[in-house]
Amino acid sequence: MRIYAQNGGSLTRQERLDLATLLVKAGYVVSCGKVKVDGKATDYVEFHAKPQAATEAEGAEAEK
């Protein structure tokens, strides 16, 4: 899923990094980038749930 700034609004670089940090802490895989929308470069934050195998491996490491 991608998060874009809404019409008339914007996110600063620091706000995008803060958002990405929170998503990582919540267990998501996060990437940030730029894409052209209607001829203008727009920044985005993209996130996905971690694969199940990676989540189980981290749980096993935490138990040690």
C-alpha cells in the first residue's frame, strides 16, 4: 500500500521518515520513493506486511 500527500497538502521529508519509522516498529516492510503523477514528481511511503516466515524467525530469535 502506498501513502501519498493529498491534494493541497504535503508531507515534509522528516514527516515521511517518521511515518516510515513507525511502520517499521509496527512490523511492516517499508520503502520510500518518488513517482510521476500527472507530470509532477510525488513522494510516497509504501508498506507491506512482513512475510510469515520472517515473522516466525524473529519470534524464535527473541525467545533465546
